[in-house]
Amino acid sequence: MALPKLEQPTFTLTLPSNKKQIRFRSFTVKEEKLLLIAQASGEREDYINVFKQLITNCCVDPIDVDSLASYDIEYFFLNLRAKSVSNVIKLKITDDYEKEVEVDVKLDDVKVHESTVSNKILLDPVKNIGVKLKYPTFSEIAKLARREDGAVELDDGLDLFISLIDLIWEGDNVHIAKESTDAELKAWIEDFNGEQVKMVEAFLEDLPFVYLDVHYMDSKGEKKTRRITGIDSFFA
């Protein structure tokens, strides 16, 4: 006789990028082992692959995890971890005195920085020419290079920008980006003037991200606040 199958509770999450509701279950012991292996390796690539695998496994509704924006995956996984293990994690923070402080933080307090720059950029108001952009996936955001001062230039992220183009409009005419070649899109971008380049750079510099403002006492007993960003930081 086959052993009885255990049913896992299901939860609902709203994806921050498109406000779509997704149902998911908590992950099991078998799946938690994958996370422990990634934690042991400490490699970002291993973390990302496990995050994507757990989301795929635990989603009740159909989902294409490779098409999700990077901050969707981060937000989804932190909520999945909160429901599956605990909503409290311990973080080690190095304070201003180079001392390590351990802090308990609640994953329920995680927030998403929403971009203040529209993903619909009007490049030429006279001819009504514009471009609609997508938010980058984990794979795409790896293409984004930054200067030492943290700024982003169009040349740095040209490949990324091409991959983010959803459509281009000209009046009532719409050109779907995937129907054009990368060479055609690159040639189109190379005709941008300085102001149009700045519009694109502003979008790239203000991409949404997941964060948590952690309030703690440092090694001198002083109250401090540290902003934690990036999925890696939550498991440091």
C-alpha cells in the first residue's frame, strides 16, 4: 500500500512588477536541502539557480520563472522562505567600528523600491516616437556594467538595453522588438541624441529592487539603521 500523500498549505502572493496574483505552497524538506547546498557553496550563481528551482517547484499556478524580473524572484523567494521556514532570519552586520552585530529581522518587513522612471519613454514628442521597456531578469541584469562611481552609461548596458526593448511605437504604428534583429535595434539606438540617451540611462539607474531597513544597536550601544539590498545580503 502506498503511503499517504501530505498536502501542503497554499498562499497567495502579488508579483510587484505586474501585480499578478500567484498561488504557491511551502517548500518541503527535500527542497530545503537544495537551499542548504547553495548556502554551503556561497556562490551567487548557485543561489539564483536554487531560488528559481524552488519557485518553479512550489508555484501552484503556471509560471515562467526565467521571464520574471529579477526583483520579482527576490521578493517571491523571500516570501516563500518566510512561509516555509520562518519569517525571521538572523543577519550579521559589520558596524562602523568593524564589529560584527547579529540582528533578527522579519522578512514580512521586506519592501520593493518602485522605479520613479516610467518604462514607457517618449523619445520624440513631435513625431510621437517612443519605446516601452521590460524590467531585466537575473540573466539580463548581469549584463549591466557600472562605473566605479556607480553610474550607468548606455554604452555599458547596450546589450542589456536591447534585450529590454518590448516595443517601439511611432504614432499609431507599433513595432514589436522580437520581430527585429539585434543589429537593427542597435542601429536604431545609435541614432539617439544626448537627451534620449539620458532618458534611457535614467531608467537603468532606477531599476526596482528589494530592500529592508534594519534597525539595530551597534557594538557601542548606539541605535543605527542599515538598508539591506540584494537577495545575497539576506543570507550573509
